[in-house]
Amino acid sequence: MKNKLFKSIVRNKSLPISVRYYALFQKSLLPRSSSIVKQVNRCVNSGRQWNVLKKVKLSRFVFRFQSYDGVLPGVRRSSW
């Protein structure tokens, strides 16, 4: 959120140049991973970044094994 705040201050033309420059300096001190675009959706259990289900934040493999074991509430194997 700080990244977004500093970016909006830098773009605001009605503010004095010293304030805008200070905001730009503070923005440069932030790590690159602070950008929202750079955030990677990772599995909380295995750390895997590919095929992660957004609602449960688990990879498909972990979700499958936990659903088999009955760890996830409200999830059952389908049978028809």
C-alpha cells in the first residue's frame, strides 16, 4: 500500500516539487516485492506457485490429499 501511496503523491502536480521528490525517494527505498503486481500467489502448505486455488490458498496436490483425508471442512470426493 505504501508503494501505491507514494506513486500517487509523485504524480500529483498540485503538490510542491520537494514533497514529490521526497515521496519518490521513499518509494525507491521500498523493496521491489512491495508492488501489488509483483506478489505471487503461493500455496501456504508447500510453497508451490503454480496451480494454486485462490479460495483455499492451496496447490492442487495439497488440496487433493487434504480432501481425501477429510481435513478440509465441506469438501468431499464426488461420486455419481
